[in-house]
Amino acid sequence: SAVISQKPSRDICQRGTSLTIQCQVDSQVTMMFWYRQQPGQSLTLIATANQGSEATYESGFVIDKFPISRPNLTFSTLTVSNMSPEDSSIYLCSVETGMVNTEAFFGQGTRLTVV
Amino acid sequence: SQQGEEDPQALSIQEGENATMNCSYKTSINNLQWYRQNSGRGLVHLILIRSNEREKHSGRLRVTLDTSKKSSSLLITASRAADTASYFCATGTLQETSGSRLTFGEGTQLTVNP
């Protein structure tokens, strides 16, 4: 299993600014995932972050808007850059402790409101 | 794009009744998982069923998987008010470069009335 500490838990930000979300895991994991959950919607994968390599972004998400760092096997950050009200969502980090047929563990999410 | 479609979108039942949620998907999968989310917080894993399995139980949960119909169902028996939450199915597939990947369905909002 894995315990994930994600912060901040919520924030209200001005448009045009940036917010960095941190995700700390209590064990070493190879892959970390960042998701966005828009109000009343399901989860959409933003990117996969592997330690020592560039993050892999999903269609519709770009590095300039959502830069990700993965400096070691227990930590990652996601930055939401140049925010607009459309970025208001819950952002979640997740890890899997195996490669195949394993469950995912999630942080408690960051509820972001852009005004 | 979202692979999973769930129905119903919302379900309201009385305590003690059973709740059934369905999930359909479009492509081949390695596994299908069900997660629970309380009030927009983090997701909690409930159960994983592999593509070669047809049924799995965990406490009051029963999951079925029909790969020929590309569908799954989650049954919660003897529901409690504390079961009130959003339930998501997620299909697990292996990617060439990024390992395992989960694709989430739209979710079912379950309300269990005391």
C-alpha cells in the first residue's frame, strides 16, 4: 500500500497566477500520475511522471500549462500555470505500487478555485 | 477520452436495500477496478477484477465482469447511509511506454437514505 500526502488541500487563486501542488508518498514508487476532476465530472489523466525522465502528457494537456517535476521516487509537483477560471477543478495525484493488475492510491486532492 | 460509461448517473435507495451500478467500456483491458469518492476528496480503491475473472467478492461488495459484452457491475448489499458517495469504474490497460494506465468512467452518485 501507499499513503499519499497532497497539499494544499484547497486554494483560491487569482487568474493569471500559478499554483504548485505537492504530492509526497511514504514509499518509493516508479510512476506517479496526475489527474484533473472538473466539477461534477470524472477523472481525466493529465500526465504520467516517472523519476528521471520527462513527464508524458495526455492529449489536450501541455507542459507549458502543467509543468511537472519528479525529483525522486517519493515526491512530485504539478504546477497549474497562468490560471483561468476554467482551471477550477480538483487535482489529484496517484501512484501504483506494481506494474500490472495493482490498485491505485490517491492523495486527498487539491480543490482549486480560480477567480 | 473516457472509456467507461456508467449507469445510472444517480441512484437513491433506502438503507438495507441493495445498490447495483453498471459500467461499460470499449477496448481490451487488463483489469477493471471500482473506486469510491466521498464529497470530492481522494478516491479509495474498492475492488479489482482481472480480465480473466468473472466474479469477485469483498465483504458487502460483489463485482462481475463480462469481457464479451465489455461490461461490469458493482453490487453493494445491505446498504448503509455511510455508503453514500460517488462510485467510479476504471479500466486498467498496459501502455508501451508509460506502464499501467487507468481510464475512469463517468461515475454513479449513490445516496443511501436512513
